[in-house]
Amino acid sequence: MTTASVLTREKIISISELQKNPGKALDADIVRIVKNGKEIGIFMSKEEFEDFVEENLSLKQEFKNELEGAVKESKSKKGKLLPLKAIL
């Protein structure tokens, strides 16, 4: 999912709009709530939240796998120091 596609399904509302008509205010996949010009919260549809969690878990696992591979590779070079860039 691209940032542009997410932004097209997002809306920004004030806290007073949310208080007046919550059903209407929360009718987008992602709703940013602002108060006095500052973002105070985000509401997501169930599907958006599940996608968000799935994507982040996947990224964490990919990073963990890459790190484990780099550590194994560095151990196999017995005592040779590697620059941090080579590990990451």
C-alpha cells in the first residue's frame, strides 16, 4: 500500500466535529482528530488497523532475519572485524 493511496482515504476533523456527529466524523478508513491545530488522535477502520499491524510485523521480521544473517556471517569470519555497514 502506498502513502498516496492511504492519504486519499484519510480525513482530518476537529474534535468539535467529532463531538457533534461521531458517526459521520468517523466514516473514513483513517481519521485524524485535531484540537487547536494539533493532532491528538487517529481512528482507523478495523481493516486499516489489521493491515498496519501486519505490515509492521512483517518489516520487523525481515529486519530480524537480516540481522541474524549478518551476525552468523560475522561469526564465520573468526575474529575479523567488519564495519557496521557490512552487518546492516
